[in-house]
Amino acid sequence: MFCPSCGQTVPENSQFCASCGARLGVAQAPAAATGQTASSSSPFSGTEFIIEQKIVAMRDTFAIKDRSGNLLAYVKKKIVSVGPNFWFESPNGARLGEVKGKVIAVRPTFEIYDTQGQLLAVVKKKIMKLLGSEWWLENSSGQEVARIKGNITEHDFAIQSPTGTPLAQINKKWVSVRDSYGVEIMSSDLDSYVILAYAIAMDHVEYKGTSKRIGFG
């Protein structure tokens, strides 16, 4: 589990963070959809986030903040890797998870891992799409748990359950910073971290020149 104040990893059932002294809540039970849901101690336990790309950086780097502008985590891209590879880390450098692009794939495919290196979800893009963009999300067992449809030019992506229930929205409507996204979580059925990881993968594919990426030609 993670401290909601500083993001440091702390033992399960701890009442206080050994790093900053903050009082800790009790983690929620995992959800069936992706195998894990954001607990009350997760830095991603809120419902509104800003993904802000840092323009001046040696690598693709993002800052994840809450709507008030408080820094929750960084997302950084490995400079040297076989295929696109991003990792999430807390402000003090603790690893929070990883997103790995699969090189050998007929379509853009990304695997989302938790801090222990366990597979949480796989996100894939539909390649035969005349208008807009469409992705789908599978849990670690290969079961579809969400569909994502988007308007690329408007930077607007809606995430829904297989039955059409709204789960989240990714857009720029309430974000004024350039190259940034607002993420609104509408349901606890899908892990907030998984949705944020999808947004990073989507940005890489839709807006960074897919044709130049190894295996995504």
C-alpha cells in the first residue's frame, strides 16, 4: 500500500506512514474487473486528475496532479527500451507501476502492471476504424472490461463498460495547460491507475507519430 500524503510504500494494515507520519486509512478490497482497485491509501484514489506533459525534459515525462494542482506522481518514459515503456513513480521516487508497449503485435498493444510487477490489464487499439479512435481494455484474464471511443482532434475519449455504463472521461475541457488532459472518474468499477495508464498509452499512439514506433507501423 502507499501513503496518500507522500506516496511512500508502507506495510499493509499500517496505521501511520514511517516516512512522513501521516495517518493511513484501511485499504479497500480488490475489484473483480481488473484484479485491483485504487484503495483509500493509493495516490490515485480521487475522481479528478490532470495529466500534464512536461515539455522541457530529456524524455517523455508527465506529472499527474489532482484538480487542485497537488502533485501525485510522475510518469516517465524509458529512453532505451525495446518498444515504448513508461513507469509511474511517486514524487519521492517510489515505483508505482509500469506500462509496456508490446513490440510484436498487429495493433498498438500495452500491458499495465502494478508496483509488484503483476499484470493488471491490457489495452489494445482497433486498427480498422474510419472515424475517430477506438480501444478496448482487457483484465489479466483476457476478459473485456471496457471500451474507449474518442475524437482525436478534440482530444476527447469516453470510457464505458461493455454494457455502455460510463466509467471515465478524458478530455481538455477543464484543463488550460498545453499538452495536458483532464481525467474524470465516474465509477469505481475500474481502477483509476489503469485509466491513467491508458491515457499515457493513448497519448503515445495518437499524438506522438505511431508510424515511427517499432512494431506499430
